Amino acid sequence: MADEASSVPVPPASDQPPPEADSLVVAAPMVSVTVTESDSTAKTGKEEPCLASASDSSAMTQKEEKGEFLPPPPPILEVAESESEEVAEKVELPQPVVAESKSLAAMMEKDEPGAESQGQAKSAADTTQEDVDVAAEERKIIPQNLVSFKEESNKVGDLSDFERNALQELKQLVQEALDTHQFTSPPPKPPSKDEKTAAPSSEAPEAEPGSDSDKSTEISPPEENPEKETKEAAKPEPVPPEEVSIWGIPLLKDDRSDVIFLKFLRARDFKVRDAFAMIKNTIQWRKEFGIDKLVEENLGDDLEKVVFMHGHDRDGHPVCYNVYGEFQNKELYQKTFSDVEKRMKFLRWRIQFLERSIRKLDFSPGGICTIFQVNDLQNSPGPGKRELRLATKQALQLLQDNYPEFVAKQVFINVPWWYLAFYTMISPFMTQRTKSKFVFAGPAKTAEILFKYISPEQVPIQYGGLSVDYCDCNPEFSFEDTVTEITVKSGTKKTVEITIYEKCILVWEIRVVGWEVSYGAEFVPNAKDSYTIIIQKPTKMAPRDEPVVSHSFKVGDLGKVLLTVDNPTSKKKKLLYRFKVKPFSD
């Protein structure tokens, strides 16, 4: 019955009633889509509800809280923050995302009084001693309300009275500093005592009363005019306020300055004097480092695969990928970190990349002014690399001091065991605000964690998505072509049924993350005397097979295109697909 119901064309009107629970129907001009589920070994005809489409999944992710961290330098920063991988692996098993975030927050607060401790550790007594220790530590440390960080509003009307007053006080301090040229040049020094006493001595000595000279001068009043003019000339002319810009935004020229000031205030817990000192230091550092000239320099493209921007997350933040595994290339590693000069060049390149990315953000209140960071630690050099440690330490310090509150979320994927251990060591020295922004995922959970925050059409192919660089290799689809996500349960078969109502050319691409399933495609015409056309014979897809399969089929007769995925494994699988309809041509 479900198949019959789905054979009726679905109009693209926005008031279309929602589909039934046991099928997924997507509206398109000339086609409709139904997804059915059956047993993996024998089709029972029973249909079960499937995951919602990309629009539904994005709605779910909107419930996720946002977070924010200090922007780590490319591979360097990531290493400095990659301490929680080992625990993340273990925590992921039952509840991948939440458990991982909790384990981080837990480790961060292990020294706090009042944290839960002994009772929960005893509950893991049946596991090995090592598992018990890890589980106990995680449970002790995780206050439920600190698992995730929510990005605050930059609109003045949304601030509390305390925050609004702090912002106004900081703006007054900045205005005074601009008026007195405290940022780019020191204020003019007042004349010293010696200069003050020397000034009158240079003037003509006054004649004693009753002397001959006195008589002559008494009659001529003009002698007082030169003295008056000298004093007036000695008065300094008023100097106009200096103009200072940060990240291309002139200070106190419009409401974009409020967004910048709020970043510094939040980095200093709204301590106005501390935030003002941080702004002054940042402006001085930018002048000494030559940031404005650095942005225009050509530093080469050797590291373009190490750090790159690609797509946006579900909330519109641009996504920056830091791929540390690229430094497994010994030649690239030596070229980047072998001596002080090369490490400085790398630092300048990283600052340039960050600066250029920041200048593309929207600093208006309510705009997107933070970046979503993804740090890939697969095959990344360990902490034993001295040169990398030195570069990381230097970059981390510069970013903390001069680029506050620029990361919306810090996600670490393919996390190795040593990273969590390292993170555990340094977490006591990090603020709770910073620690609450971290999310960790082991190799098995990488795609799942990324899809939670980024739509599959925005995730690069190497991380489980369907997005590729704009090039000739994928001319049919782009970021704008949304992807439907479906979970294929263990031992079940999913069939995506695309019903064709007009002659057309149907183009689609499909992937199952990690494959280990069978995939087949066929066209079933409506005419009774017609034969089924096999587009792709059911084939078992291995993990190392082509990650994405693309097809184009010319539909001359009305009918259905069936895409079937059979999952015989004991693990659930994530199915991704999208399609488009092109005009029919002979």
C-alpha cells in the first residue's frame, strides 16, 4: 500500500502535508522519492520509518549548542590541544558525541571540590583496571551543564546590564586613548622643570623701577605684544584623534567596534582594565609584526593542504581544516620547522592565513564573526617532535594574546591515544570557557561527529561527505545541492525509490560511509510489457572502494529508479545521496 501511495506525484508547493511515518517523500518538479526498509536477507515488504532528509537532520542539529575556542595555528595549535583522544574513543561507544564532550569537561574539572567521585568509579568494577580508572575519571569530572558552550550574542540589546556597562566603559577608555595617541604613538611629553625655568630667562630682563631704561619702556606699550605672541605661539595646537583599525575595522567608527570590544571583554571575563590592556598590547603587536603588509605578501602555497577553508557549518560559520598528518612528509616537515628562520616563516604564513580569513567575516552585530575549526590528527607527528613543539608554543601564545574569541567550535577528529593524555596534562591551565568548546572523535566516529555540525554536502569527501573542490571532476553538484542522510540499520536493506513523471535525464551520486554494504541500481518502467533495466548490478562495496558512486540515466519511459543498499554487517551505516533532474534531449 505504501508503494501505491508514493506513486502519486508530489507537488512542490510549500503547504504539502508531511509524509507518512513509514516513508520519506521528497518533492521535485518531475520526480518523487520514497525510501523503504526491509530485512537484509529477504524482503518482507514491511516499511519502517527512516531518517529524515537533510532538512530534517539540520533541524535536529540546530538544537546542538555552539562553542568557541582560541584559534589554534594550523597543525601546531592542534597538537597543543590534542590531549583527549584516548578517552574520547572509549566514551564514544554508547553516545559518541555527548560522551566525548563530557570526558573533556570532566578531565578539566577533576580538581574542583564537590565533583562526583568514588560512587561512579565503583560501578565500572567489572571492567579491566584501566577501563575503571578512565570511566571513573570521566564521570567524576563531567558537570552536565558544562558539556557544551553556547556562542553569545553580540547585539547590545541582548547584553546584561553588567556587560553593557563594561562595554561603555571600555569604549570611553579607547576614545581617551585615541584622543591622546596612546595606541600608535606616545602622547607629547609635558615640558620639564628646567625647560619651564629656562623659558623666562630667554626673555628680555625687566628694568628696575626708577631706572632710565624703565622710563623709556613705560611709554611704549607695544613691548608687551611680542611677549604675548611668544606665549601664544608656545601653546601646542590641538591634535586630532588618531585612527586605529583592527582586522580592517576602524575603532569607534560604527557598531562593528562593539563586536571587537566584546571579544576582548569576554577573553578577560569583562574586566574592563584587563581588556583595555589587551587591546593596547594587540595594537602594538600588530604594528611591530607588520600585519597590514603581511596580509599582502606572497608566502607561497606549500602549506595549502595543511590548512584550508572549505564550506560552512550548519549555522553559517566558515570551516577551517587543519591537517597535521601532512607533516608526516619528512621533506615538508624539514622545510617548515628545521630552524628558527623556517619556523618564523611558518608562523608568518599561519598568521597571514588567519588574518585573511578573519577579514572575510561579518563584524556587524548579529553577523558571523567566528570560525569553525576542524583538526585532523590522523598520522600527526607526536609530541616528541621538538621543532613542532617550539613552533606550537610560539603560535599558541600569539593567538591567545591577539586573536580572542574567534573560533565557534574546536572539533578534533581521528584522535590518537597520546592526544588525550597530553590534553589531560594541560587542561588544568585552561579556562573552563575554553575547555567547554572542545569536541573529540576517534576514527570510527569522525563522519558522525562532523555531520552533527556540518551538512554532508559541505563536508569534504575524505571526511565522509560529498563535497569536492570546485573543478571539472564534479561539475554536476555543488554546496547548494543538499544531501539526504539515511541510517541503514544492521541487517536491513534500504531502497530509495525515485518515481519519474516526465522524460528527463536523472543524475545522482550516492555513498555509504565506510561501505561494507551491497549497492545496486535499476530502472523499473511503468509499462507492463517493459523489462527492468539494470543500471548497476548489486555489488559489494569495500571500505577502500571509490567513496562516491555517480550515475546518469536517460529516462525515455515513465517509471521508477531504485537505489538499493543492503547492510549485512552488525553496525548501522550512514547512507548519503542526492540527485537532480535535467531536461531530456535526443
